[in-house]
Amino acid sequence: MPAEPSGSGLAVTPGTLDAATLACCQAVVGRLFPWDTNRALELALLKTFCLPSISALLQRTGEFEQRPRKRYDDTGLMLAELVRLGPDSPGGRAVIGRLNRIHNHYTISQADFAYVLSGFVAEPIRWLQRYGWRPLSAAEQQALFRFWDHVGALMGIAERPASLEALLALNGQVERELFRAAASNRSVADVTLAMLLSDCPPPLRTPVAAVLRGLLEPEVLASLGWRQTPQWLATLLRSGLRLRSRLLNLRQRLRPARSQRFYSERPTPSYGKQFQLEQLGPPAMLERLNSPRWGGRQRRIGLTGGIATGKSSVGRLLAQRGLPVLDADVFAREALAPGSAGARAVLARHGALVRAKTQPAADSDSLDVIDRGALGRIVFTDPAERIWLEQLVHPLVRARFNSELERLASAPQVVLMIPLLFEAGLEELCSEVWLVDCDEQQQLQRLMARDGLSEADARARIAAQWPLARKRELADRLIDNSHEPHALIDQLEQALANKSGARC
């Protein structure tokens, strides 16, 4: 069973999905209701365009305007593969990892993640209640909830509803209270509709569009800026879908379906009969998404974790054992050192808000000293400013890593201590990744004590990084730093002795 969110609101480590739940979902999606679940998921994704926070982001990516069919197929293929393979299989974990890496390029709120996730459960339940040859049973509804809740846990979505009832309530509340019209809603929806109609003969596109709109509730149409379908046509369409369900019901009674066929097992316009996971995703990201880990002779240990989980302590222990430790935090401080181009860029953007009050006397660069605490308060409360700073500093840090790795080319082992290793896409520098881990409540308390922060400020800083739950799924080895120091030392000795990178 998947773990529920903790009381702190931070995701906990997901377990594995039980076989019965997975088998039930595979039967629902691949054998009993393949056509219906595909239509329901299409509708769920269309409804996400009714939230301006989502539609504006989708519009900014340019993927809908430039490649709507690829984006549509990529989404359908990855969702289908998660169900067909199971999220805990190697193939399923590869899909989860790819989704996480794609989503990391954008600032997406936990609330938006939670609503999208809720649609994958709520919409199939509603669709099959209205138009299926039978509604989903209570057991099937619960299995669908457990499946997508588990996927949400693997994706680090902390604010997941803890029950099916809570999820359905969240879905309904968002649609009642937060759907509203916006130009970006209409833009993204229009492009999607045009893509869906592209195979229709031109004279039929207008009436077919009217038919498709007949499936949508008035609040959805209003949010998308689409006109209402005539009532007679909407009634006719829904009556046709119900007639179809009765005919299928009769067929299922006489000749139940035995085989399964998922969307990912059918030809798609973008890829034909076969596709590879490496093809999925925005084209501009594919090189990074498909970049391999370091494959040279040198062992490169990527050491990462969440803020205040104990990376520095582990780094010191590894340095005491003679391993060179390259610290991204040191390189980041150098990138913003007084007089540096980075410091001047930050001061040009924020001015007196981040200029240190006490300046070194008789220093030609005295006006270029940054108050790092003030800068931190800005970037940890404003995602756009954090992204701007990362885009400034990350290339400089990467260049320092490259030069240091060249200098240490003859060393048999090197440690790359990078707090934002996954966020910055630096996995390819490493042959293996170790995650320094601890309980989320310990992390919160340690950060408050270490930096003298309020609980709200500490949570904001934790939320600025990927959740530990997401990082756990991408790391090769977990270093548990939630116990006594001697236990940490024992784990490091074992990890250093095992060069395979296998998880422990």
C-alpha cells in the first residue's frame, strides 16, 4: 500500500503497490474499459486547461503551439506505460524518473500537481458512471485511487488527498471554485481541439467540434471560452453514448473481453507502431533527459540530499578517508564573491535589498558584497527569482566542477557534493548517486535549529528543493542519517566497499 502524506504535509517514502491493486487497474484500463478510460483521461487533461496557473505554464513551454500531437502522444504513452508495466517495475520507474526530470524544468505548485492527479481518478469514475457499460465497482474505484496515489508519492507530490473521498472532494472543489476564464486557457484548448480534429475532413470539423463540446459542463466551456453546444445536440450525443454502453454491456455478457491492449501498444501518429522512452519529452530537453551517467574509469560519487539532512557531515567523513570532495556550495559562493560578475548581476537586479550593510574598508570591490541572508529570503519565497539565480549560478558551478575533475583525473575516487544535483541536471557527472536521507520531521527541526529559522521559513526553504521522496527514487544508494553517528560511519564504509552503486 502507498504511504499517505505525513502530518507535516511532506511526502513520506512510498512503499510498493500491491499486486492485486495493479492487476485490478490493468484490467480496468487495458481490458474492461480501454476506450472509455482513454476518453476520460483526455477529458481530465482538457479540464486542467481551465486553471490559468496550468494553462499559462503550458502556453509558455510552446509545446502546444509547435508540437501539439507529440505532446498529446507523449502524455498518453507515459500514462499508459505506468499502468501496463506497473510503477514499481524498472520500466515504470524509468517513466517516473522521466516525468520528474521534465517537470523539474518548470515551477509547478503542489496544488496544481494534486488537481491533475485527482483527475486521473475522478474523471474515469464519472465517465463510466454516465457512459460506461457498467460503473466501476467500489473495489475498482479504490484500486484506481491507490494506484495514482502511489504514482503521486513516487513523483514527490506531498499534498495528496489521503482517501478516495478526499480526492473526489478536492477535484470537485477545484472545479467549482478555481476554474475561471483566461486567454491562456482558450489558446491551449483551441490548439488541442484543432489537433484532435486534424484528421477530419474540413467540412466536418465545425460540427464535430460542436459534438465534442457537448460533453463538457457549462463551467468548463466558460473557462475555456468555448460557446455552448445546442441543447438538442448535447442530449443526442449523450444518448448515443449511453446506447453504446448498453450494446457493449450485452456483448460483455455474451462474450467477455479476455485480452488487454493499452494505448502504448497501439500505433500513434507521432511514432508509428513502436516508440522508445528516449523519444518522449520536449525536443529541447531530449539531450539532457537521455544523457547517461559518467562511464569513465574514475569512480565519481554524487553526494546529495535535502537541506539539513547532513550532507556536510557525510562529506567531512569521506574527506577524512582521503577522498577529494568537490563542494558545490563552495563553488556557488565563489560565483557570487565580491567583485565577481555574478555578484554584480545580483546587485544590478536587486540593488540595496541584497547589498551588505557592512562593507570591507578600503576594498575596491566593497560595493559588490552581497548579504547572502537577504538574498536567501528573496529566492526562497519567490520561485521566479530562485530560477533566475539558479540560471546565473549553475553554469558557473558546473564549469568549476569540470575544471576540478580535469585536475583530479588521476584520482581513483572523487566525491561531488551537490545539494541540487537532480534539480540542476548534474547526474551525468556522476557514476553513482548517494542520497543523505533522514525523516522529514528531523529535517525540519534540524534546519530550524541550525539556521535559527521559524517553522514557516524552514518549510519554505525545504519546499524550494525537490522533496526527499522524489530524490529517493532517483538515487543509487540511500545514506540514512536519522540515527547515531556510528551508524552513519558503518553505512559509509559499506558504501565505499561496494562499487556497484546498488541501493541499500
